[in-house]
Amino acid sequence: MWIRILGSAAGGGFPQWNCACPQCRAARTGARPCVPRSQSSIAVSANRQEWFLLNASPDVQRQVESFPDLHNDDGSIGRLQSVLLTDSELDHTAGLLLMREGRELQVHATKSMYQTLNTGTGLLRILGAYCPVTWKAVVPGVDVDLGEGLTYRAFNVPTTKAARFEGADNYGRVVGYRITDTATDRSIVYLPSVQQLTPQILEEFAGCSALLIDGTCWSDDEMPALGLAGKTSRDMGHVPISGPRGSLALISPLPIKRKIYVHINNTNPILLDDSPQRLQLERQAVEVATDGLEIEI
Ligand SMILES: [Zn+2]
Ligand SMILES: [Zn+2]
């Protein structure tokens, strides 16, 4: 099974259009070593023919162009017909609107996400006016045959993040996915948004070959400390990397071959290749995703 990181940044990308934090400035001026990143999304495949998208970012057009496997140069109808959603945030779903030229789209989402995408953002209603959309209900804990040699199982990710749109169930607002190659029985876990690494969530990582996990902020007060927002990382639904209850302390000891931070916010110092925070991750054998990184398990 192959996993291609199409976008490795959190919402806004890196650099973000309206931001002048030290990382964004470094990305623009080249003053420190770092590479720009587009918004979070991955593609997975067991055969390099059919690929499945996990989240559809607003950068989906250039992400597809950057990856020849997704081009339909052989005249096929479409390499990308299914999108699995981890939540209904705009940076994970706005790309669906940019896929409206498709002949048909299958959107895997929980009931909660479906409610938000229909009556909250209205994104699925808009998309449905342009191209046929089939909603595939994601039920946490249930194994689903995705076809093309892959199965998935979603797991619920509890969150207290304030909902922007009322009316959707809290259960299933955010999920992670475990995707398994049926031929090899190897699996990856994709978890770009997680507020707290509870014992139940840590159990979902057991036996996986690669963990792609929320690396939004280094510290909980990262945004307030830069004067950019009043909300902490946890307020925004993202466990920070550092600290005693941060993700690094919890995932670093796990016997997983590849542990990779994805969904990295532009304020996060790990984006600078020479930062002490980045070097600390290297010492603890945890990787930082870049756009275009591909792994085979
Ligand atoms: Zn996001
Ligand atoms: Zn910034």
C-alpha cells in the first residue's frame, strides 16, 4: 500500500496569506531553511491505479497536478472518485467544490459530518447541484470494504471544540481512519485532528505500520503567544506536540515503524529545518511530513 502526502500544512497552508509569524516570514524570505506546504490531504492506494483521497483541501487542484499517478492520461474516467473525511472543517472539505467537474463523487462521512455539510456549510448541497454525489455513511468501529484491495475502520475522536454550525451530532464530528491493505494486512492510521490522545485512541494505533498524526501546534499557547489568536491549540481541537500530555511523549515510545506529523500549522517551529524543536523530533525518530512525501508499507 502506498500513501502519498499531498498536503502537509494545517488550514491556511504555509506560508498563510495573511500571516507574518517568524515561520511564514522565513518561508517568504528564505532566511531560515524550510519548504512551503499546502493544506492537509493524503492519497492512498493498494495498486497505484485507484487512489482514495483522505480529505479534500482547497489546494486539491495543484496537489493532483503534482502527482502524475492521479492524472487520467490513459483516458480513464477518474482516478479519484472517493473522498474520506475526518471532519467537516473547510480546509478538509472545500476541495470537494473544486472537484465538481467529476462524473460522480463518493463522499465517506459520518452522519454528524453529513449534517454539517448539508445544513451548516451547505457544501454538499452546492456540490450536488454540479455532479452526482453519493454519501457513504461512516460508522465508527465498523470495518468497510473500500474496494481495490483496501478496507477502512473509522474511530470516533471526542472533541470539545466549539462548533461553528449548530445542529450536528457531537459523536462523529471528528474521526480518525485505520486503512488496511487486504493483501498484506498492513495498515496505516490517519489522524490529522485529535484534541486528546485518550487510552482508547492510543489503542487504535496497535499494530499499524505508519501513524500520520496531528502536528498542528508545538505548544498549547502557540497562537496566543504570537498574538495571533485567543485560542489555544486544544481549544482548536488539536493536542500540542510538546508538554507532559502532548503527543510526542505519548507516541515516541510506540513501536511503530513510521511516525509522521501532518497537518502542521504555519506557526509551528518544527517547520524550520534547523529549529531545536525539529532536532528534538529527529532525536526521537518522529518525522515531519512534506508535500509529496510518499511511503510504502
Ligand atoms: Zn485542518
Ligand atoms: Zn504564520
